[in-house]
Amino acid sequence: MKTVLVTGGAGFIGSNFIIHFIRNNPGLRVVNLDLLTYAGNPDNLKEVEGDDRYVFIKGDICDRDLVDSLFSQYDISGVIHFAAESHVDNSISGPEAFIRTNINGTFTLLDVARKHWLNAPFKIKEGKESNRFLHVSTDEVYGTLGSEGLFTEKTPYAPNSPYSASKASSDLLVRSYFHTYGLNVVTTNCSNNYGPRQHNEKLIPTIIRKALSNQPIPIYGDGMNVRDWLYVLDHAKGIELAFNIGVAGETYNIGGRNERTNNQIVQTICGILDQEKPNANGKSYKHQITYVKDRAGHDKRYAIDASKIENELGWKAVEDFESGIGKTVIWYLNQMK
């Protein structure tokens, strides 16, 4: 049985991916390596805990000896690399952790894969011909857009935060291992994800949590920052496709074609909550919306052109924002019962 190493699989996107991937690939085993920092939650994976094709290892992707031992013990034939520090505000107050995990950790994984899969540059070990390293990244590496235009795979990198700079660096490391060593790599860059199991610090869970606890709902600046929103299961399916049939050395942008301002996001969620769980005081949750000082280096707009993965790999987002956000709010309400 082939074994795929998933890093950061107890986090939001990683856990949704593992649940989908295990269900959809009965001939594969998944080893999930996660340090369980603040963003990792083992409860996210209760649905697969009893599956004999799922193995959880608590550990650090920067620990080369550990990563090397996992490759040897499980004969790892694929890596799907989610593990990353990802909260922009945290990267502003404490950038060092982002450099360590996102850059050094990615290097460790790449270099161990090179050692186990290649005899020399462009000399693949026998039986390792189909082994692949998929690196999950973000559209934030491209910087910010004006009122028009979309990020494509050819957009120059222009990261504006320590987080996005660390992810851009990791992307370039992945690229270098393809061009220097011939390592079979694919990179995906996604737009903002939302859906079940997202960490409480992120925008959508924060809106829901603050609304239901009758606290001010904080929105940065004037609320006019625009993001392209992607339902997490659609993202998981895109990653699976890129891993299975993507072209080695290529990058695929995955976006939902669902641009919304933060004002639209908070208004939509409050409207759903007004319907599903009316406030006891009779007021709309919209009365709790509060504008706070903008974040340093806050990019104005992100939006992805997903044409490449749509046309070349046949991927298409199933959820539009209205259907996806409805499912998401209901999921969080059910968790609070």
C-alpha cells in the first residue's frame, strides 16, 4: 500500500483534505505529521481516527531526523505539504516562527524527499518514478491587486507581510528542487478558504463567534478589502487533482471566483444568523459590527484566475459563496449546541 505524508493535517485545510482524501482513495495510507501548535486540533480528524489507513504522528517538520525516519519506516511515496504558520497578524508581531516553519520546515521536507527518492540530480531511484511532492501555498505571495485584474500563475511575486514573504520563499525553494535536482514537485496557490473546522482567529469564525456572544464584531479599516473566497472542500479536490495528474514543476492557482468585500462577508453572515438563531434582544447582529484600526500592510484586494487548473485538470468549484457560507454557518451553529 502506498503511503502519502501529509504535513499540518490537523489544521483547517489539512484536516478537511485528509478526510476527503482517505474516503476517495481506498488504496492509500495517510501519515499525518503535525506539531499541534495553536492551529492544530486533533478533534478535526475524529472521523478518520479509527481508520487503519490513517496514522497520526505528533512532530515538527523542522526535525530532520524525525522526517527521515518517517520516510524510511513508511516508504513515503508522496508528500502533501500544508504545515505552515499562516496568521498574518501573528507574523507581524512574531515573524521568527514563520521563517522557521515556512522556510526551514519546507527545506527539510524537500531535502529528505530528495535523499530518499533520488540517487543524484535527475537520477530517480528505481521504484520512485511516480513519487511526488505537492506544496500548498497562498495567493498572498503575489501581493495586492488594484480594482481590476486577477492573479495568474505568471504574476510576479510581491509579498507584503512576513507571512507572505515566508510562503513566497518556500515556493521558490520548491521550484529550485525541480530545476536543480529534478524532484517531482507541484505547487498550488489558493485564495482565502472558508468552511468547517477553521481556526477561531480567522475572519469568518470570528464574525460568528463574536455575533453569538453579543460582542462587537471587529472589521479592519473601512471593510472594503476584497478577497476571493474558496470553500475548503473545493480546495481539497483541487489539491487532490494537482497531486494526481498535475504536470511536474507546474503551479496551479485555485480560486473560487467569489470576490467579496469584508463588509459583504459580515453582512451576509449576520443575515444568516438573524434567520437561523435570532438574537434574544430582538436586534439584528448587524448592530454589533464595529470598525477597528486597519492591520499594518493590509493588502487591498486578492483575486485568482483559476483558468489553468480548470482547463488543464478539469477542476471546478462546486460551491458558490452563498451555498458555501450557508453550510459553514450551520456547521458552526451545530458545534455550539
